[in-house]
Amino acid sequence: MKVVVLGGGVIGLTTAYYLSKNGFNVSIYDKSSILDSISCKNAGYTCPSMYIPITLSLSMKNTFKWIFKRKYGVGLKLTLKN
């Protein structure tokens, strides 16, 4: 069976790996290079030290600094209408 995985980040690659191991014919599609977007930026957020309160508050500050950057995170286009 053919399967398409959208996104070549950590989750997409892991999903594709296990699907392939279970006999699926997997194609991966990503808008950029594999592991080029968010996955390569957030590796530090998956470590056990994240659960120390001081580390958590510092990491959240940094997260909000880059999450809305056009290159890495989500984008918002806001307009006001009368």
C-alpha cells in the first residue's frame, strides 16, 4: 500500500520509518529540506531537563521569541475592517 507522509521533521520521519518497516511504500513530502524547519530547532525542548521549573520558564520565553518568526513558526495576517 502506498502512503504519503506530509512533513520531514522528527514526527514525519519517525512515522515514515515505522510505516516502511511494516511493509508500506512511503513517500515523504516537505516544503523544504528534511529536518530543516522546526524539528532541528526544538531538539532542546525534548530533553528531561525541561521539567525543572526554572528551565521551563526560560524555554517558554525563548519559544515565544521565535514561534511567530516567518522562517520558523506560524504566521498571522491581521487586518482591521470598519
